Amino acid sequence: MCRMVRDNLQRTVVQSQKQNHAAETQSQSQPAGQPAESQEPTERQLDLLHWHKLNFKEEPETWQQPLTGAEADCLPTHLRPFTSEAEYKLVKNTYQQLQHSGYYWGPMMMEEAHEILTRATLGTFLIRDSGQPDVFFTLSYQSDDGPTSVRVHLNNLLFSLHGSQRTFTSLFDLLTYYTGSSCKLTVPYRKQRPERLKQMCRRALVRTGGAETISSLPRLSTQIKDYVHAYPYSI
């Protein structure tokens, strides 16, 4: 896995050098006043980099080291460096729980997300990796005006939607609030349709008794408790 990523990175660097050379040549012959194309990295480039390009000015600690192997598969595909070990742990835990949610689509272009949501009912939403290198996640949903995407910011270990002053200690608390009766989000758009019965039962169990009571419930095997704790939310 790591060797394949490194090979992909090397090819990406070579391609990037060729593209930069071509861009410089084109800019020399480009008429004055004609706008240049966007230099924002594509989702494919972000996916290949897979967080192996984390750069830090200070001496790196354990949490700042480039990720390899299974550790690299436990984080989303972005370029932004972590600001602290606490932020690293928060994002990693969020990502791992999103893997069990069913509505996390990973590195997905905005156009693709909007195309999927066009056929969905009002308020349907999904979470995907942001195309912005300084943002981890994006919320895409079907609004009154059609499919819409909003960046999910993470500052000082608090999540918030772009343009909102309301903050939350977890991404799932944010989603729980915005799926409330007075908000516009309704149901998540999951990858697997129809959803697996055991996933539906897990959410029903959390909704009925609360995730904090799972460990104390009798006659539940360790395997079932671990499965519930992997995604202890009713969304």
C-alpha cells in the first residue's frame, strides 16, 4: 500500500513539473487580460497525496510525522497540517466514526455530490472531503434552491458551518442539531441503499437507550458493544 502511494506520489510530482512548465510556456503566450485557469488541486491529486505531504516548520513530534501504512488509511485525503495533537486525534476519531455512518463519501467532487442529491428529497445530506486544502469536510444537502455545499470548519477543536457562529464539540453534534425539527437537514444519503439491518438496529439501540448505557446492558456480547461504540449516534 505505502509503496503504491509513493509510486503515485512520484508520478504526481513528475506530472506536476511538466504541467508547471507547460503553464509557464502558455502564460508567456497568453493575451493580456485573459484570466488564468484555477490552480486549486483536484480531488484526484488530493487523494494521491493522502496526507503524506504534511509540512511543519517546528521540529516534528510523533503526531506530526508523515503517515504510512494502516495509519494513513485512518484519515481523510487532505493537505492541511494539524495544528496540535488534540486536533489530530479529533479528526482521526471523527473520520473513523464517519466510516461507520454510511453517509460519508470521502473524496468526492462537488458536481458529483450535487448530481446525486438532485434526485433526493428536500433536506437529504451527505458528508464528503472538502476540495479546499484548508478544510477537512464539506456538508452537501438538498435545499429549497437545489443541491448546496457548505464547508465544515474546525477551529480550536470546535466544528461549525461556514457563515455560522454556532460551534459544536463534534461533527455529529453539529449534524444532530441541524437535523432537528427547526432545521433544514432531514435524512442522510447513504452509500448502501437499502441499508444493512444491523446498522439500522444499532441506531435504534442508541436512540432508545443512549450510547452511554451500552456497556452496562446485560446479555450483550463484547462484539456487539464494540460495534455500537464504533458509531454511537442515532443519525
